[in-house]
Amino acid sequence: MIDSTALYLEPQFLAVAIPAVILTGLSKGGFGGGIGMLATPLIALTVSPVKAAAIMLPVLIMMDMVGLYNYRHSCNWSVIRHMLPAALVGIGIGWLTAHWVSEDWVRIMVGLVAISFAVIQFRRDLLKHAPANHSLIGGAFWGTLAGFTSFISHAGGPPFQAYALPLKMDKIIFAGTSVIFFTMVNAAKVLPYFMLGQFTSDNLHISLALVPVAVIGVLIGVWAVKKVSQKFFYNVTYVAMLVIGTKLLWDGREAIQNLL
């Protein structure tokens, strides 16, 4: 692990941080679904997972601002109403349990959600299922899980998609809804992160150095969403979820090994 006040100058850190932030930018721009979840695990290859999450939050908020400007008129507000209150509860649970929750078990939980959901959605699409309807129970469950996993490791993408993708929204509306939902979620995480002492001057300097890369990634994502077909857009999202889910299960394997 690297531990330096000039971390953003370390080649080993830059080799993983720049691709991680670009992937997150693509996701924040609406393309590639939850592929931005790979950012924190990638950066955690060179620093601790807690530091990686702290570095990423200001970067995510800057990405949110760029994405919000581009998608400000594109949102399914019913999704926000069904999920956001529960997401705030999930953030609160994450805050209260931050010192006890095992990051490996969070990875396993989110990985299983991502893989199982992607497989189910592939099957639904092949069988040409009709779009799902909104659900108070589904919104509460997936919203809470999205808030909790987003707080712990910025991994709220798959739970959000588990609720939103079956609605079969237009790709632009889906992308905008995702951007607006996570803009609100990330804003709600600022105070808890501050109270937990994660906004050190070291972390903030590193975050600032990554901002230009973040903005470029978001703009590429916004452009890509507008250029690809709806079917391709959703298929990329499903594949991304399978890849992410597999990566998270692999990263969390130590927790399972400890039980055996």
C-alpha cells in the first residue's frame, strides 16, 4: 500500500486511479450502468479501502454536478420518490455501523445482487417481459440497500438498477434518473463522512488532482449515451453488472474463507 502526502504523484497510484475515475465518469455520464463501482476497489489496490472511499466522494460530487447539468430535464421522479427516502435511511444505517461492518461482506452482498439481477434481466429481455410497475416495498428495499452500500463503498449502483432497470425507461431518462438520485445520495453522505473524520487535507488534495479526469469521463459518458442504441445501452449495463459482481465476490472472498 502507498501512503504519501503526494499520493497523486505516485505512478503506482495514478496507474489505477486514472482508469478508475474515467470508468466512474462514464457511469456518472449515464453509460455503462454501475461500472463506476469499480473505482473504489481499484484505488483500494494501492491505499486502504476507507481512504479510497474518502478520496472518491469529492470526485463523485464534482461528477454529479457535471451530470446534473446535462440531465437536468431528464428524470423519472417517481423513482426518486420511491427510493430516496429509503436511501437516506440506508445512509444512516451505514453511518451508525461504519465501525463494525466488514467491507468484504458488503462486497459479497453487492456482488450477489449485481450478478443475480443481471442474469434475471437478461432472461426477462429474452422472454420479452413487459416493463415492471413501481412498488412501495421494492422502492423501500432497494433504496435502503442502495443508500447503505453507497455509504460503505460507493457501491449503490446495482441496488438502484435492480429497481430502476425493470421499469424499462428510455435510456436518457434512465441515465438522468440515476444521475439525479446519486447526486442527492452523495450530498447526503457529506456530513457523515465529515463526522467520521474522512475529509483530511491529504485526501482532499488527492481528490482535487483527480477532478479534471473526472469531468472528462462524465462528458464522454454523456456523449456515449446519446450515440448508442437503447438495446445496446441496456446490454452494456447488464454485462457491466456481471463483471462488477464477479470482481466484488472475488474481492470479498476472504470473508467466506474465514468462515470455513
